[in-house]
Amino acid sequence: MAYVQGVHSVSPEKYLSKEDLKRIFDHEICSHYSGKQKHKIKHVIDNMEIDKRPCYVDFRQFWEDLDADKDGSEGISPSRRNLFRGAKKFFDPVIGSRVLVWEEAIKDMSVKAARGVMAKTNVGPDQIDCVITNTSTGLMLPNLSTWLPQNLELTRLKCHYSVDSTGCGGAIACLDLARSTILASRAKCVLIVTADCSSPFLCLQNPLGLDEVIPNLLFGDGCGSALVTDEENVGSWKLNEPFSYLLGEDTSHFITLGIRNKGYGMSLSKNLIPVLHNTLLQYWPDVLRKLTKTSDVDELEWLIHPGGKGIVDIFTHLNPPLTKHHLRHSLKIMRDKGNLVSSTLISVMETMMEDWEKNFACLLGPGPGVDVKFLPLSRVY
């Protein structure tokens, strides 16, 4: 069997608040938006129920002179976090500059998250024999699963896997692979690291439709880690058999990501929420039968990916519905951190492990395609 011994999450120390977001859209760089468009964007910001989101990039650069960083014309080399001021064309960095900041952030957060969970679980680098990494916001070569073990000086590594581009359900995919790897006796101690950094790819120069603006408003930066072993320790959480539902071929365009000259173009279809709601309504009785003995939602701790207010609200309109108390772990992370893509569910797990009431739990997250992943957990006591 496979057991989660501990989880840990890290985020940049800088945050972007609602007021900061609205201030950015009032900046001259967004002059191509009409007054009506800006009013609609600000209305969305006010109703997101995300108070702040952590960002590796320092967005104060849009209204403050930070470290005398201008446009680099005087030979000054701007700090990486002042990415937009460092652009050759003011506030308009090319994709190459953005990717450098992304890679710096991913590496920095990954090492901190890995060391954090190792310290929490009292596991040394000579005990870890498998590493699984995940990101959906960028590309690096060598990938994170090969770079990280070298920088952590893991001496007993038997295997390593990169499970990228799985979106918001990435943590579930990693936990599922860790479980399979342990059950196949390929490893005994698996380190999982999920890391995403969206702030360098904020797209402001080109006029965007609302379906493309919304991702710019939702996504923050963060990293999550988990330690999974074959040891059944009191207080650990056993990974049970996962399952998933694919919404259908006609939903393949609902969550998309493409590379542009000046950032990433991500789009969330306006049809995502209603189709996801209808699908979950259809499968909800089957989900409850698989997860519980009585189909009573009160049997579980619910760890829903807080992808945004619309995603979370779906679960309050099922039959039977989840209450705000059921969703408290997810709501806290959404309020304090926003959507951290693959690492979000690790943050939700960390919150649950500090405030659990039930001995059974379920991780639930959607991903591109669109699919919905479920991973049941049971606490060892």
C-alpha cells in the first residue's frame, strides 16, 4: 500500500490583491481596452472571491520605481522580478525573458517545497528513491524531475518521472503514479513536487476577450510537495484507487494554452462551468457510491480544486449538495492564494491535515480535455 506521510506548500512572499489587479488594468499599457471593457473586467475581479494571489513577479513595478529599474537603456540590469520594466519595449517583455523568470521561480520554489516536506517527515536525501514532478505553465530541459534530484543530492534514486501539462488535476496524477510505483515495488519512498508560475506570462498588450482575460485574473504562483511511502504510520493517509470521467471530445477546446510572442494565451471557455456542472450532476450518485458506504457527503473531507468561484459553486448545486463547511479547505485556499494550477490541491491537503474531522477524504480536480479526477484517501489511526 502507499501512504502520504506529509505535504508542504510554498509561495512567493509577494502578493497581488484585487485592488492591485484593477490598478494594472488602469495602467497605460491597457489603454486598448474601452471603458466598458474595463468596467466588466473590474466587476469580474470584485466577484472572484480571491482576496490575493502570490506572485513571483513584483507588480508594483507598474506604479513604482523599483531598484531604479527602468527600461535597461542606461546599462542597468533590472532584477528578474521586475520583468516588465526590463522589457526592451517598455512593459512588454518577449517570451524568452518571461520563460527565464518562470524557470528561476520554478527551481527556487521546488527546492524549498522539497526540503520543507523532507523536514516535516524527517526523511533524508538518502531515503528517497523516486521523484515525480509536475508543471503546466512552462517548459525546461532538463526537466524538473532530473534537475531536482541532483540539486537535492538524492543518492538512492531508482526512478524519476515528469507528469506535465495535466493542469489543475496534476497533483492527483502525481499521487496516482506514486501509488502505482510503490504497489509495483519500484520504489519505497517517493517525493512529489508540483510547481506552477503564471505571473511572468501576464498578457496585457493585446486586446483579449473575457475568456482570455479571466486566466490572467485567476492564476497565482506556488509549489506543493508530498512524501509518499510504503509505511503505514499512524496519522498518514492511505492512497486508495483513483477514478476519473472524461467529459467528451467536444470539450477539448474548453481549457487551452498557446505560446505567443509576448506571453501565453490561455483561454477558459464560458461553457466550461455549465458542462462540468451537468456532467457532475449525471455522475454524482456513482461518485458517492464509490467513495462512501451510505452516499452521505458528510462521511468525507472534500478537497475540491478551487479553480475559481464558478468551479466551487458547482458542488453546492449537486444532489446532495456540499455545504460551505464541506468546502472550507478549498474556500480558504481560493481566498488566500487563488488558483495555483497543479500545486493548488497540495495546499488544500495541507489545510485539511491541520483541521480534519473525518477519517476519509477525496481529492477532486478537473484538467484539460476536459477530465475530472477523483482520488480517495483514508487516514491511518
